[in-house]
Amino acid sequence: MNQTTLAQRREFYRRHLQGETFQEIADNSGVSRGCVRFWFRRQRNGGTCENQYDRDSPGLLSSFDPLVRYAILHMKLAHPRWGPERIHYKLTKRRSCRGLQLPHPSSIGRYVHQWSRFHRPKPKVIKRSRPKPVKAVHQRWQIDFKTNIRQENGEKLTLHTLVDEYSGACLDAQLLPKETVNKRRARVTWREAQKTLRCGFSAWGTLPQSVQTDSESTLVGRAGLDFPTDFTLWLRGLGVEHTIIRTGICTDNSEVERGHRTVNDYAVFGQEKRTLAELQFMLRQAVQELTFELPSRAKKCKGRPPTKAYPALLSTPQPYQLEKELVHFDMKRIDAYLALFQWRRKVCKNGRIQLGGHRCRYWVGREYAYQYVLINFDPDDRHLVFFSENNPEQEICRLPIKALSVHDLIGIKDPEVTVVPQQLPLFPDVLRG
């Protein structure tokens, strides 16, 4: 916003005396309401319309030796990813800065942040619409995770909860130890989510039409990466749609969020002394009681257990058996899904691009370094087809897609061997009746 002139400030005073409001004057003049009010009150109280600043601001870190400011900028330019703490540490080791007063890391951060070249780009936010309401049981299942459940021995567990959205019935719940990936504790891996869903599919003997998750990066990918994740493709191979809620709006997943609280309070909270096996047995029993025996507080259940209020929960609209997952799984569904996309990538200096997981790098040639290419998927031969963005009709090359076999998605080596059953039906006695 440009600085107001002396004539404008006098005009603010005159117009307000004639009855115009501060907001009306501000909207008409293209300034803020606070600006109009400030200059009116200054003149009303006998002040002038001129600025009373004697000198310009000395700038950040002006009280420190110029050599310190030079060293900070020199290190930041040489190492753009260094943070304020790292720069402060290097200043203490720098011979030319010995004996000089050094700024706090937070002051160093503010100092370098005044230049836009040091601003990190904000992550791209994908805008999604609210999922459409469901109209039947098994139409959409919700899955979510409660992390950092601490046992008495210090181990941390993650609670996976699976809920049918239409009935609100808790379909399954699993407690899994928190895995360590690259010496860091991962929040949730897609293999863990796959295991929980397989248990739910096996327990109820059916596949839902859709599985809904939040924006967990291991399940939907990082913002800005438009290639489907292995989790999404595995569901697609089973004929199940992957639905994602709006970012940061947990009410879209309200049924499973409520299920978290219920099963955690019912079976886990206060039992931290027990082993993982004991907790899982109690959790399994709690899910059976909540689904088949105890009255539900859901409005549509009218005080009945979910399976009594919704007998269709025991039906199997899309039958599923864990040991026959390969029969349900169809790679043609995945190929047809990938054929709908077109990806745009920049070629690195070595002539490579990355598409998909960290192992999926493709070489298109050094002559295309620093250029953008367009990529399509050909389902006929399962190859990626690369085109130059400058000439979309020019086909650069065709390369077989990587890390997208049955083994990669299901987790078995021989497609002719059936999956070994991992869990019996969750509620065998009830389902027999």
C-alpha cells in the first residue's frame, strides 16, 4: 500500500467532519480504516499531517559487528538449507568472529528471512470437496489411526480403527507397535493400514465400495505429488475406491473419530501394564461386544446393537477371502486407472526424472536436461510414454513402469501362490448363527 499524501490526510479530516464514516472514506480512498482514523485523530488533537520519523530504521542486527552480518549471509548463500541454529553454531567456530557478540538463533532467522530468496516455498494445498453422503452399509468404510499410545514399559503403540460410515458400527480395531523407519518412528505405514483392512475384509467376508482416509502422507502421498500411492493402487486392484477427506477437517471422518474414543476408553485406557497380546485380545472382545451385544447410542440404532439395527452388516455384497485375494485382485483395473493421468516432470541434469516411489527413476537422456516432459501410461504394454513439453507430438522414449507388480502391491513373490490366511473371522460364533 502506497504512503498517503498530505492532501489526502487533510481530506480524511474534512470528509469525516462532514459526516462520512471512517470505513466509507477508506473504501473510497483505497486505504485501511485504521489509516483514516489515525490521521483524523492526529489533526483533531492539534497535530500535523506530516510524518514525524527522524530517521529510517537501522535494520535487523544493526547493533552487531558488520563482520557478523557478513558471515551469516555468506554461510546462508553457500548452504541455503542451513537453519538459524546451524548458522549460530558455525559462527561460534568461525575464527573471524571470535570475541564478537553473536545474535540469538531466532534473530538470525529473522535477519535472513527479510530476503525472499531464502523463503521456502509453501507446500501445495490440494483442495478437495466434502465426500458425498452414503446411503447403505458397506458403501464406505472409514479408517483412522491414534498414535503414541504409551505402555508402562515405554513402548508406543498405534490404534487402527475401522468403522462402517452408514451404521457407525466398529468393524475392527488393531493395536500395532510403532515401526522405526530410517531411525525415525513412522506415524503409520501403508503396509500397516493394508494389514488392518485385510483383517476387516476377512472378518466380515466382504469388500466395501470405498475406503475413506484422511490426508496421511503415507496413504495419499505428499502434497504436489500427483502419482497414486501404492495404497490407492492396491485398493483399486481390489475394485475399492480410495476416498480422501478435506485437509484439516476431521468432521468428515466423524464416525471413525468417535470410534477411536469408544474403543480406546473401552479396552485400552488404564490397561497400560498389559502386554500387546493381552491388549489386542481385550480390544477384539470389545469390538465384538460393541457391534453385536451392547446398545448403540447412534440415533438410527434406537438403543439396539448395530447388527440388530442394520442386519445388512452381515451380508457380503462383494465377497472376499484372504487366501483368495489374488482372485479378487485385477491389475487391469490399475492399468485403466493410470491411463487416465498425465504427469509433468522436470528432467534433472543427469537426464533422469522420478515418478512414483523413491526407487522409480527413469532415464530419458541428457539432451533433455532441465526441460519438462509429459508422461502418459500405455495399458497395452504397461509402459510409460515420454513426450517433450515443447513438442507434445514428439515421443522421446517408452520405458516399462517400475515397482508396480502384483508382488509390489500385495506383498507376495509368486502370483500363482495364494495368500496365506493370517486371521480367522473376527466373530465366528455370531456369523454362524
